[in-house]
Amino acid sequence: MDRLKGKVAIITGAAMGLGAADARLFAAEGAQVVVTDIADDEGRALAEEIGGHFMHQDVRDEARWSEVIDETVERYGKLDILVNNAGVVKVGNPENQTTDEYRFTMSVHVDSVFFGCRKAIPAMAASGGGAIVNMCSLAAIQGESYVAAYCMAKGAIDAYTRAVAVHCAQSKNGVRCNSIHPAGIDTPMVAGFGDQMVAKYGEEVLADMAEVPASKVGEPNDIAYAALYLASDESKFVNGTRIVVDNSMSVTSGNVTE
């Protein structure tokens, strides 16, 4: 308990899934949590449940990022933690991923992390430092052909995390930036993946996917505890790294079948 006592955290895409797990755990560990999402009803309900504050936020909107962080600092006096969690997945391989799917995927992931980090760094530095946690993916490490744009977006976040970390270390502003790379986790986004696959490729694709060895699906708190560590002072010497939470999936041979 109290691993985040006295800290103020913004978590994007926090109305459900991984973001909601982060929000509940962070609040239980003493943080004041600002829940942001486009799902207003679910976001407000969660904020009320944990004693936090909800703000509607489309993470693609640069101006809204300024408003969310400015309001957070005005309300709580500072910002200690930002979890860039908001995300989407659009099924598509390198040949049939549409331009609209690509641009939407990149804006939700890459634009939002760029805007969020740029605005959060000075706000955190003003109060002595803080921690940025970028939710990445195993897709940034190993190829996943059915979600090409998603792989590209998460790969960009992986690289940008290190750029932010080095900048902050060189600036000596006390801000750290790290990424988490989950495998499949039991969330609404992952639950809807099969339906997307069937809609685009037909029922036979599920049989093909079943032939590929995969680790057991994880639970949201498996990721939330990693985020908690990176957000806490326990990781004060951890900067610019990735934490892979995948039950060995990325190092298990045989992921590609003939």
C-alpha cells in the first residue's frame, strides 16, 4: 500500500481494459488519478468508484492535451505520472491495411504519445520530476502480420520512449520515460479482435491462428503492476527501458508455422 502516496497521475484510455486496471491499482496505492477517455459514461463511473476525476479526451487532439494537463495541475498542484495507455487495433496486413486505418491507428497511438510527452515533461519538471509510462506492445518487438499498422505505431512509441528518456536525462529534469510491452491480455480490445479478423479474412483465419503457438492470455493486473513499478519511486534508476510482459511468448521458438 501507499506506493504512490501523494502522487498525481493521468491515465489515458482509462475507462476500461488495461487503463481501468491501472487506475484502480494506482488509486489503491495512494495516487490521485485523472481518468481520461472518449467513453464518458464508463470513465465517469470509474472515476467515481476510485475517488478520482474524469475528463473527456480524444488523445488525437493536441489542444485537448494542453487542457487536460493544465486542469490537472490547477486541480492538484502538480503532475507526477502520465500513462499513455489509449489505443486501438485495426486488422490489416501490409497489403490490405487501408490508408484510413493506418492514419487512424498512427494518430491514436503515435500522435497522442508525442503530444502527451511534450506537454507532460515541463509540467513534471516544474515539481521536481515524474514518470511517463508508454503502453507499447509485443507487436513492437516481433512481427504480427495481421495488424501491420498497429505494429508500426507501437514500434514508433518504443523508439520515441528512448528519445524522451535520453532528453530528460540530459536535461536533468527528473523525468523518466519507459515502455511496457504486453502480449495478449484479457481486455475488451483483445476480445473484439477475433470478430475483426473474421470480418476481414473469413472464418478460416481463426483456424490458421489457432495453429500458431501462443502463451496463456494474461490479466489486466499483470500489466497494471508493471505500470505501478515504473510509476513509483522504486524505479527511480530505470529510464529508457522496456518491460516485456508476455509469459515468454517473444522468446519461445516456433511462433511462425510453415
